Amino acid sequence: MQRKVITVIKREYITRVKTKGFAASILLMPVMMCIMMVLPSLMMTLQHKSDETKTFVVFDETGAIFSRMQRALDEDPFFHHDGRRVYQLIEHPSDFNGNLEIKNQLNQQLEAKEIQGYIEIPADVFERLQVSYYAKNLTNFETQRAFRRVISQIVINKRLEDKGYAAHEVRTLMQRIRLTEYAVTATAEKVEDAETATVAGRETTFVKLGLTYILTFSLYIFTLLYGASVMRSVLEEKTTRIVEVIISSIKPYQLLLGKIIGVCSVCLSMFLIWGACAVLLLMNINPILGLFGRQELPPQLIEITNIIKSTGPSAFLYFLIYFVSGFFLFSTLYAVVGAICNSEEEAQQVVTPLVMVLVIPFMLMFGLFRVPDSTLTIVLSHVPFFSPLIMFMRISVLTPPLWEILINIAVMIATIVGANLVMGKIYKIGILMYGKRPTLRELWKWLHY
């Protein structure tokens, strides 16, 4: 029996590892993940950093703000590129309020891209604190925030001056404090009957959050993609009738177990390769930098690498535990979907609820990481289908007691064993059934065979 399962594992593993897609995934997946994480913020940063001149028309009905806006834009680095101001303001002397002809002219200029927008500053702006901003694109939030910041500061200064206060003195008196955050972690060591504690700065927290996001996203995407790969493999063997030959020499549950272990091993091989490359990179970072004429990393990056070295091994260990458990659980369900369906279209319909069970905890995680010790987070982290993502997030952000982690892992193992026992019965019958897809009542009957 053991030899037969190992044979299936080897077949599933070797057929996937030998493909060009596996080699491409090793090289391209980290690049794609970096692009997905860095590109959006990079695009937002570069969006206003081009050397293209951006022109805005300003209607200043107060007569006191436009000139100050010009000076403010001269001093604000947001509105500059390579030392040159690229945001230009044009003052429109006409009364904009209710003047449809002027508005139509400006709208035509917007359509022709002669201007990027126009701003109306009403005469009662100091009382109502309301300014109108018109543009063809209202999703450029950085530009809108920059103009709001500039005009707000001008209005505040003017109101203070009208009351007889010196604006710069008021700003000095109203400067906010700087809050330095430290995460306190109690340790098992005791000094004079008191537990010792360690503190970590916000840099450590941010690095751990970034590492958690990368590992959690990897756990989510690989479970989703390679679980579907197990489903397609089962479906292909069923529709081509190859499975009838295979189960003549191996039991269905052995075939199922071998498939899941084999595909899971492919994913683990990728992770181990990436992990080994990351370790080698961190160990030889200075010689590599020497090839590019640099002696060492900047202090900020040195601190980040030190944090990764200290937190990475434990995070990677828990990642492997929860990836394997989550992969076994979901792949079993994916395999059953492939067994009860007769075509790719049928399988896509049936697998949708299963995909949502995986997507929901991934989406919830982004809100729950703010309160990792709340009752809701704790309860959801112990739901077996949510545990691989949410419990791993809890461990990375605010590590729960060891006994709670061990109980969670034990529950996951029990759920996997139960799912294999229950779903194995459906799989055993489903791979040999053709024609109409079974109903829920028929699946219930299969469980009792």
C-alpha cells in the first residue's frame, strides 16, 4: 500500500516539476508579487512627478487667496519635479458663480486637455469653508489632497490674522507631539519573580506586517491555484476513463492521498527554493553590493534585514504548517468536486462556493489584523476553513499562547482526517459515475455506502 501511494506521489510531483511552467513560476512569481505590491504605490508616487505641466484655473472671489496659493505652490515640493514647478495656476477674473458660458468654455478646455481642472473659491469661504474643485478625473486623490491642504492653510492663516493673531506663532504653539510606538512582548524568563518583557519599535511591527502579507498572500494564492490543479487532474482522469485502469491496482483513497501529497510537495519545493535564495541573499548581501560599488546597505535597510533575520524563521515554520494543513483540507474538497463533475464547466459552477470560503478569510484578514486579540478574530481563527489564513495572521501580528496554537493545529488535523474519511467516500463513487451530476440527496446516500 505504501509503495502505491509513493508511486502516485512521484508521478504527480515529477510530471509538474519537469514542466517549463514550474521553472517559470520559480522565477516569475516573486517578480509578479513584487509588482503587485510595489507598482500601485509607485504609480501613485510617479503620477504627479512627471515633467508635464499641469494647468489649473482659479476663481478667487475673495481676492486674497490666489497670490498666497502661488507662493505656497512655490514652496511645496509636491507641485515640483526636478526642482521645477509643474503645477501652474491661472487666475480667472470673471465671476464664476452662475455663469454657464464660462463653465462651458472651461469644460471644453478640460475635454481638449488644455487644462487639468478649475477651482472656485467663493467670497464666503472664510465662513462656510467650502471650495469647489472641478476636473475630468476625480480619482487623483493626491492632487486633491494637496490643493485642499494648501487652501486650508491659507484660509486658517487669514482667519487668524483677522483676529489679530500671528499665524506662525499659533502654529508653533499648536505643534503636535511625536508619538513613538513600542510593542511590548512578555518572555518566559523571570527576574526576581517578575516576568521580563521586551519592546520593539514600529519598524519591527511594519516589517512583520509586510512579511505576514507576503506569506499570507502566498498561502492564499497557492492553495487556490494548486487546489484547482488537483481538481482538474481528477476531472481529466475521469473524463478520459484513465481512472478506471488506475483503480484496478490502487484503492481510491490511496490515489486521492497520493495526488494531494504530490501536488503539495510541488508547492513546498517552490517555497524551499525561494527561502534558500532569500537566506543566501541575506548572508551575502555585502559582497553582492560590492559588485555594484556599494559598501553596505543604508541604515534603514540594515534594520529591516535584521528584523527579517530574527522573525523570519519562526514565521516561515508556521507558514509551512498552516499551508500544508490548509492545502490538504481544500485540496480534498477540490478533488471531490472534480470527481462528481463531468466537465470543466460543471466543475467551475460547483467550485465557486469553495473558492468563496477561501476568499472570505483573506478579505476579513485586512480588517482583523487591527484587533488580533478581539473575540471575533479569536473565534474566526479557530474555524477550520478560516484557520490557515486568520490564525497565521494572529501568530504573526500578536502571537497567542502556545497552547492555543497547538489546539488549533490539532483541530485542523482532526478536520483534515474527518474530511478525508467523509469526502473519500464521495470520491470513491464519483470517479466512476458518469452522466448527470449527483444531487445533494444522492451525495448523502453515497456517504452511507
